[in-house]
Amino acid sequence: MSDPSLPYMARSKTNRSTDPLVSLIVPVFNEEEVIGHFLDVVTKVMREGNIAHKFVFVDDGSSDTTAALLSERLEAGLPGHLIGLSRNFGKEAALTAGLDHAHGDVAVVLDADLQDPPELIPQMIEGWRAGYDVVYGLRVDRTSDSPLKRGSASAFYKLFNRLSNIDLPHNAGDFRLIDRTVIEALKELPERNRFMKGLFAWVGFSAMALPYERPARAAGTTKWNYWKLWNFALDGLTGFSTVPLRVWSYCGAGVAALAFAYALFLVLRTLFFGIDMPGYASTMTAILFFSGIQLLSIGIVGEYVARLFNETKKRPIYMVRDVISDPERPRESAEQSRESDD
Ligand code: UDP
Ligand code: MG
């Protein structure tokens, strides 16, 4: 067991031969149909691998019986806590809440719908023991997603990697194991716009990919729709790249150069061939084209200004309504759930 008095940064990676306490961070939003099955599967994997673990459920404002089901299980001895948020803040905020309340040596972030196979957790811990700070799941097979979702996701990753300075691995989700040093690093990031995939990549650290086939949702329905995904993509791009904002200077310079050349041509033509009145179509086309470009560029500036506005308000990322914990148990009897070390 690692010495809890040592600061995390001072721990050497050789400590990793010991069994870590794993915080399982699970954001849940109206998952009553799947949560019971999820708990059975995960608990079985943890028991078989003899993995010390604690759940950190974040109830993201569920309006069904998810929270009641979870608190029942916690009271019955399931190790961990349930952080109840005061309303639905979105998965990214829920993950942030989970990371803030995780006390383990490592954290594993996973969805409640069993699309992130818990069977991979022992392999992730092996990767961690080998010295990696991050072990992330890489989806090799996305046939459970629709072709439109796959196509748009692939286009997004390409665009993101081209525009930003960080490299987002294609087809990596939030499913990953991270070391305590990485958790502490993530907690240092103050921004309100929590594009977690980007933040995970931004903090760096040594990372290993673990390929897996992503199954379909075990039960219940997805909480995403295309409008949400579009806004999520905008959050990602504006959060990690200023290229969309700066590109207009170059567009403007290019257009001005062309306009100057065209103006010169018009002047010379008028000098040599006289005044030529018709030209309604070309004038209209130019006006419409350039007003379109201007509105578009102002709109993009607006996207950044709106986010600046949200950041400057410095509102908390989430609000906690209540925290429900497993019953306090004496240290000796809590084999499956070692006491947290901070
Ligand atoms: N989730 C959440 N808050 C939300 C939406 C989703 O905490 O506002 C949780 C959800 O309960 C699940 C995970 O995030 O555990 C992934 O959601 P979902 O399966 O709907 O997304 P998908 O897998 O379709 O991308
Ligand atoms: Mg899912």
C-alpha cells in the first residue's frame, strides 16, 4: 500500500507493483434501466480480479429512480459515494465532479450503459503498473454507432487535430484509467468549458492505448442528439484552438488583394473603353457573397465572445445537492473498499 503521508508527486512509479485503490467514476443521468445490471457486471469483474475499489457515482440530475437505486445499493454495502448534482449539468461537468471527489490511487472513468467494457479494467491496471499514467480505451469497431455519427466524429477529430496544438487520438472516448498525478493536474484546470477529451489530452503524461470493440448500449437510450453533438464539437474547437478566430485576418487580406486587382482592372477598362453601365448581377453577387462572409466571421467571433462571457462569470462548474456514502466500516473489515488516502 502506498504511504498516504507522501505527496502524490513524490511517489515513485516503482510503487506501482502494489495494488492500487481504484476510484470508478460513473456519471449517471436517468439510467434506471441499466444501472442494476451495470453494478452486477462491474462488481463481478472487481471481485474476480481482487481489485480494491470505490465507486464515485455522479447523479447528473436524474428524474427517474437512478439515485434511489444507487443509494439503496450503497446503504447495503456497495463501496463508494453518490454525488448528487442539483440539476443536469451535462456529462463533462459530471465527470469533473467525479474527479474532484475521487480519492483512489487511480481513477477509471466509465459510462453506466456498459459501452465501456469493465472487463478491460484489469488490463488498464496492468498498463498502469508498467508505468503509464494514462491508459485509454481505443474503439476499433464503431459499428454500434450510425454511419452518420461515425462520419461526423471522424471529420471532427481530423479538424480538431489540424486546428489545435494538442493531438486527440481518433476514436478515444472518455473511458480511461488515470493516475493520481493526472487527476491532480486536471483539477488545476480552472476553465468552465469542460471538453474532457481535450483536457485529458492537454495535460499530457505518458499514455497507452488499449483497443476494444465498443458494444451497443446494454439498456436505456442515449442522451445525445445531433444538436448536442454539434455544440459539443464547437465547445471542443473553440476551447482548444484560436485558428477559427484568426483565420479572418488572412481571408480579409486575400479578399482585399483580389478586390484591389479587380478595381484596378475596372479603372483601366473605364479609361480605355469608357463607362459601361450594366453590372447589376456582378454587383449583387459581390454584395451577397461578402455580407455572407462577414456575418459568418462575426458569428465565429460571437462563439468565442459567448464563451469568454461564461468563463469570466466564474460560476462553479457544478452544484452538489447531497452526497450519500456507504456506511462507515472499520478499516479491517473493509477489504473491498480500502479507506481513501486523503
Ligand atoms: N450522462 C450524464 N449527463 C448527461 C448525459 C449523459 O451524466 O447529461 C451520462 C450517461 O448516464 C452515461 C454517460 O454519460 O453514463 C454516456 O451517455 P450516453 O450513453 O447517453 O452517451 P453515448 O454513449 O451515446 O455517447
Ligand atoms: Mg452510451
